[in-house]
Amino acid sequence: MTTNRWRMGFHLMPPTGWVNDPNGLCYFKGLYHVFHQYSPDWPNGSERGWGHATSPDLVHWTHHGMVIHQDIPEDANGAYSGSAYIVPGGGADGGDLLRLYYTGNVKEPGAHDYIYSGRQANEILIETTDGFNLGEKQVLLRNADYPDFCSCHVRDPKVWSQDGSLHMLLGARDMDDEGLALIMESQDGLSWTTASTIRPTSHFGFMWECPDRIALDGFEYLSFCPQGMAELPWANGLRDQSGYIPLPAAIKLIGCDRVSPALFRRWDFGFDFYAPQTFTDPQGRTILIGWMGLPEPPFDSAPDNLDWIHCLTVPRVLTRCEDGVVAMAPAPELEQLRGEQVPFAQADNAPAQTRTATLSAHRADIVVDGISGPFDLALDGAARIAFADGELTLSFDGGAQGIGRGRQTRSVNVNALENLRVLVDNSALEIFANNGREVFSTRWFPTADQLGIAIKGTAEAARVWSMGDGMEGTY
Ligand code: FRU
């Protein structure tokens, strides 16, 4: 069943099927390109490849369907995640060339554990001069090309250029079940050799997925998704986590062989966030897009037999705070979708600091500034963002059949709550606290026709706009 009530208006998703990691993010020849892991026939088929969407402005999207299929022996079991690299003037016509690097996943027949044997991880290149007509697949790296200490889990290439060389960051699991990042080096982007590894100073997960290098104001960060984290006190029992480690001043990822797990900070404190990827756009902004989903979620993301599942986050602009924390803010372009500003009313008989508003649909941009003291914002009376006693909490009423479909409570310690921005997009919620230092992403499945907002607490200003539909025509 295709229920439109829960479809997104400004969170990227394909028309049907399954989406996971964002891939190949770039701005190329006048368009933003977002590729993504895609299983179009989900829940029936199991093909895994790349879907493709483009936008002139990060707001209005066109989806082009599945564009990289698992159709050569080297990617027989999936065209897995990867990244985009633009070669200036690299095209045959002298124009720029877009290179897409990804991992071809192959599971060999036989009795294998697919960790230490039976799996191929092939790094594959596809070139295009227009972003749409994709060239032949070229297999660049195979298992034998990685160091001997690697298990069969090596994947998710992120390619960039620095100091006159090209670098490829790969996520890996070694034969002792230690997660690490592998760095390969190349001059031409075709022939690669192993250059170095980045390991944690003490055990930190058995596998690192989707590594990324981020540079902000001259400081570098290693972003990655460590697996095997369920036992850690902050992990909410989840195997898969996503975060970053800031490198000390003057230390670059190239040349850094150890990172400290004590400095790991989660990207997102909500329920649904994993496998983010960043790119730099022509304005020099570092933009992050994540998957609003998890590999092994303990809660439901496709209730009522939906024939589609998951979406991506909105594009988020990254900035470095003075203490090294990376703050995330929705790309300002999204404000183009703001429609009517709906006034907050004071509820009858309510204390002076109570404000309520009702919108005709579940698509809104809520901005609350100048917050002081305890604070509480409720949506539809069943989803609540609350700050009290140094803790910021997102919670849902009800259990498996409630509005959060099994999602209950997530929280993070903060000194204060100063401001809040909440993007409501039918079944996606993104909550940015303290100018985006703390972010919560979550799915929810509201059933009311109208969106009810109730705020309790002291704030200088609260504003809410209805939001339009940037996905119109896509499905
Ligand atoms: C992360 C991930 C990647 C892999 C892809 C497969 O969610 O497991 O490591 O390339 O998904 O879809």
C-alpha cells in the first residue's frame, strides 16, 4: 500500500522501495547530485545499487530511478556505497569529469562466514561527463590489493585530493575484529596503493563503515560508523553508531595513524541516523546528508505495509564551534519552502509562557529563540522535546503501536537549551538544538490530519511556518 500521508515533502526519498546510505554527493555542472543505496523492489527484491536524484537548489528534487545496477561479476551482490570526485578539465572535451567510486560486493558460493572468507570487496569506478550518461565500470581494486591484515570487509570509498595526490578512505575490519580506516593513494585516480591506516588507540568497534574526511576552518575530522557498539553506556543498545573524532590542531588525516575513541562524538542523538556523507559545494560550504534509518532498527519504519521505507536527512551545513564540536544547520535554501507564518496563540487559562499553534498539515518549520529555563515542546500531544535538569530529551508516547512505532526516549546532556528549530515533514522530524550543536533525527507516524504544536517555557520568540513540497512531481 502506498500511503501518501507519510511521504516526505523535502526529505529525499525514491518513489518506492528501500533507501539507505547517501552516495556520490556533489555539485556538478549546475546541479546537486545525490545518489543513494537503493533497493527499488523492496520488500520483494533484494537488488542493491545506486538510485539518483538531482536538484538545482537542494530543495526541488527530481528522482531518476536506479542508475547503477549489480550487473557485472565484481558487483554481483550489490553496488555498495561510495563517493564522487570531480576531475577539473578531466573530460575528453576538456570539461570537468565526474568520477563515481563504489564497492562491488560479491558473496562467493560455498560454506563461508563472509567475514574472513567468501566475500569480495571490489572498488569500482564509473566516469561521466554530464552526471547522467554513465561510462563502463572499471574494477580498480580487489581483495588481494588490500593489506593482509584486512578481513573481507573493506568498503565505502571516499575520494579527495590533497597536497598533489588523490586519497581514498575505506572502512575496514581486520582479522582480529578491530575496526579501522584504510587510506590508499593515487596520482591518476585509477591505480591505487595502500598508504596508511587509522586505528583507534583502544578497541572501538569491529568494523568502521562509511568513513569520511571533513575539513572545517583548517581543522580535520574523521567521520565514521563504528559497528559493535551495543554494550557502550551511551549506545542505547544499538550495534551501529555514527559520529566523528576531531583531530588535534595541525594534525591532518593523511599522516594520522591513531585516533582517540574518548573524543568520539555522535552526529545525531535521535533514533534514525546513520551513514552520513559530506561534500563541498561551489560556495565552499561543507554539506552533510545522512540516512534517516539504521541497519538493525528495533523499531518500525514502514508501518501499515508501506511499499517504501526510509528517507535521507535534509542537507545540513556544517560549521566548527570554538570547542571543536561540529554544528549542523538545515541548508538555508529550505526556507524557500516556507509558506504562511502561523501565529501562536496562548491557550485558554494557560500560564503566560504557554503557546499553541495548529497547522493544516504535518509540514512545518518551527523556530524558538531566546529560551531560558525548563522547556517543553509537544507535537500532536504525543511527541515531545523537553529540556530540564541539564538533559535534552526526545520522547514518544505509546509503544510499538504508538506514534513513534517503538521509538521511546533519546537524550543528551547539555548545559542549557538556548534555541530550537524543528523541521516537521510528515513522517520525518529533524530537531536542531543550540544552533545545531545537538541534533535529533527521527521518524514518526502521525495519524491526525492537523499538526498541533504546544510550547511550555520561557522564550523570547516562537515562530512557525507551514512548509511546501520540494518533491512534487517526483512521486
Ligand atoms: C552502511 C552500509 C555500507 C554499505 C552499504 C550497503 O549502511 O552497510 O557499509 O556499503 O550500507 O547498502
